[in-house]
Amino acid sequence: MTDFFKIIRAVRMMKGVKQSEIAQLLQVRQQSVSKLENGKTRISKEVASNIARYLGFRDQFEMKTFYDNHISKRQVCKNQIV
């Protein structure tokens, strides 16, 4: 899933979830989650769905919609000169 790693990191941080919690869910080391969030590791659809459900969404598509509507708009507003 293209650029989903950015969405995972932003939503995880917004919800106050630690990388170590995601690592425990996926049964990997925290360093693996870091690589995943930095785009150094590919994310399968299954892993994306598992992370999305853990963060309170039905699937990765609902999580992306949340990101688009609430987080990315906020980042755009922060970068604009008012």
C-alpha cells in the first residue's frame, strides 16, 4: 500500500500508541516497526489491516480516510502562511 507507512505513524502517534505495542501485536521487534514506519519495509495488506484494527478502525481504508480527513488537512494548515 503506497505511503501507508506515513499514515500508520501519524495515526499511531495521534492515538498515543507506542511502536512497542505495534511490535507486540505483530510479534516483531520494535526496530522492525520503526523500519516499517520509515518505508524501509514493505507492508502487506494483512499487516496493514491488523494495525488498522488495533488502532480502532475496521480496515486500512477506514484508517486512510481518517488520516485524509483529520491529520493531513491539519498538516497542510500548519504549513500555510496565515
